[in-house]
Amino acid sequence: MSISADEVNYLIYRYLQENGYAHTAFTFAYESLVAKSSVAYTDVPPGALIAFLQKGLEYVSIEEHIQEVCIYLFYPFWQSFGE
């Protein structure tokens, strides 16, 4: 799964609009050409940028936890190969 620059720009634009930064949103949309991208006509739920970032942080946290658990569980096994 990947996300394009146009999609990121649209999420930022929507975030700015939703949080009352109308002038900043307008300027950002003009400079990033959000209105000319195909992403501008997609249906994106409110708060999408924050939700996307939160899920990303949760994923990173889960990944770190899995690495810690694997090291804890398999370290004794790896040590036996060193002897």
C-alpha cells in the first residue's frame, strides 16, 4: 500500500479547511494544485488525516512490540548457535 503526493496534499488541504484555516487552505490548494488533481473529487471522511496518522503510529508501536517479544522469546535459542 502506498500513498501519492497528491493524496497527502489533499488530506492536508482538508485538515486545514476542517480546522478553520481557510486562508492557509486556499494558499496551500493553489500552490499544491490540489484542485487540478483527480484526488480532489474523492469522498474523504472528516478527520481523515488525523485518523491516518494515528493508525500509522499504532502500526509502528505494534511493530516495535513484536520485535521486543521476538527478541525475548528467541534470544536464548540464538545464543545456543554461538557456542
